[in-house]
Amino acid sequence: MTRERILSGMQASGRLHIGNYHGALENWVKLQDDYECLYFIADWHALTTLFCEPGKIQEYTREIAIDFMACGLDPERSTIFIQSEVLQHAELCVILGMITPVPWLERVPSYKDKKKELAGKDLSSHGFLGYPVLQSADIAIYRADYVPVGEDQLPHLELTREIVRRFNHLYGATLVEPQEIVTPAAALPGLDGRKMSKSYDNAVYLSDGDETVRKKLMSAVTDPQRQRRKDPGRPEVCNIHTYHKIYSSKRRLAEIEEQCRTAEIGCVDCKKELIERFFVHFAGIRQKRKELSADPGSVRAALDQGAARAREVAEETMALVRKAAGLGWSP
Ligand code: TRP
Ligand code: SF4
């Protein structure tokens, strides 16, 4: 029996942090057991905002590839590739662009939000407005059944379905309407209590070294009312407590809550303990990261294999699409 197909991608606009891990990658790894999975690094999408800094995109692409594989995306079971190495995405993007009304793009919330967020940057480009058209092409080119995404991506998925419906309506049933698999909004706050994000400078990266991890966690915000060692704390408003929920045992967590409320432990001890738990939790991934970083050739080989496989599937779809849209000619 052929398995249903999953596709997802990450934009090459930063290294991956533990929010990306718990909010997406960890789930992607599990999905490999039950689905045919394709996972890619969206470097064209990164150009929408990093077009002035090409060196960065390359660095992020390499590091994300290492992050993917270190976390357990398995190039033997899944197709792992770089977007710009499968040209069919761009070809389909051009065609979908012809049938996508501009007002559909202008009302996408991420378009308005990003523009506001990056107010200093020139985001008046055609490509930036067309970001979701490219994303629709990424998905439609593989006729993916499901797309695991965070909640912030739901408008993009909705738009993808609308574009696919329009294509199928105009040219006959060719493309597949994808369904989302929503990964619950990351339960993991950043070091300052806001959402973990590279733009807030409050993230712990999978590629951070031991010392950096220690420093970051030691300086994380805790319960602001706990000024002195003897002040009782409120675990429910504390970041470090949220991290303990993920990395410490249930039993130890209950003790920590109690010891925090009675000021039996101080924040420094609580953080030191967390750091130890963190290193245990990520030992395998961090070790694998080191090995892969020292062997870029093997990472490159896996991406070559992924791109070759992706091209096969993408080309099958494009053959149908070109014919449906009335392109090309042969006597
Ligand atoms: N827009 C997605 C993000 O920022 C990245 C992405 C690009 C994507 N193409 C995709 C995700 C296709 C899922 C499917 O996270
Ligand atoms: Fe947070 Fe731990 Fe300090 Fe309590 S003791 S406020 S849980 S860091």
C-alpha cells in the first residue's frame, strides 16, 4: 500500500532553536514512521528578506541541514533537500502566479505582520508579496496530502488550497488540496518569557556550545517577584519551570514546584539542575551534530540524493501541469 505523503519546510533565515525542535522537528521525526515524508530547506523563501546577505543564507542552509539530520530526519527514509536545487518549484510558482489574484496575497496576515515587524527593510518586492505563491508551489508540486505546520502558517495553507482549487477548476483535476497537521503553538517560551524567536534574541540554538547554553539559561528570566533567595516563588509564572516540565521527570517537577513555593531551593540551583537535564536530553542530538559538522561531505551527499528523488516526483507533477495549462507544443 502506498503511504500518504507529507511535505514540510523551514525557511533558511536562521539557525534552528529548541522552539523549532519542540514545535516542529520533533514531530516531523515521528511522522517518518507512518508517512512518505519530504522535508526541505526553503532558501528561496529566505531571499525574500535576506536578499542583501547571500552569505548568510548559505550558512543557514548548511546548519539547518545538519540540524535536520542530527535531530533524526533520516535521509534513508525521507527525502531531505534544498528548495533551490529542485527547479520545478520555481516553474510551478510562475504558473500559479498567473492564476492568483493580488488581493488574495495582500490579505494574508503574515504579509501585513512581517511588513510591520521589519519596517526598516525594503519589503516592497514582487517576491515578498508572492511568498505564499511559492509556498503553494512547494506543496502542490508533490501533491502532498498533509503539511505539518505551526498555527501561524494556517493562512498560507488555506491560500494554497484556494490556489489549487482554482487551478483544478480552470484546467481539470490535477493538483491535490493539502490538509494541515497543526503542531500546537510551541509550549516553549524564550529566555525572556516571550515567544522563542531569533528576532527577539531569546533563543537557545541546537548549535549552541556548552558554555553558551549555560550562560543563556543562567540569565533567563524567572519569577520577577522572587527578588531574594528567601522569597517564595511562583513556578506557574516562571520560564525555567516551563523548561523543567519538558526536561525533568514528573516526580522531580512536583518537588521543584514545592521547593520553589517554600523557597527551599533558589533560582540558581534550580537553573543549574535544569542545565544538567538539558544536556542529558540533547546529548544524542548534540553529539550527532558534532559528527555531521565534521563531515560536511556526508551531509552534501544526503542532500544530493534528496534533491534527485524530489526532482523525480516534482517532474511527474510538472508534466501533468504543463499539459493541463496548455504549455509547450509537439507535433
Ligand atoms: N513559510 C514556512 C515558514 O516560515 C516555510 C515554508 C516554505 C513551508 N514552504 C513551505 C512550510 C511549504 C510548509 C510547506 O515556516
Ligand atoms: Fe523558577 Fe526555579 Fe526560581 Fe522557582 S526556583 S522561580 S521554578 S527558577
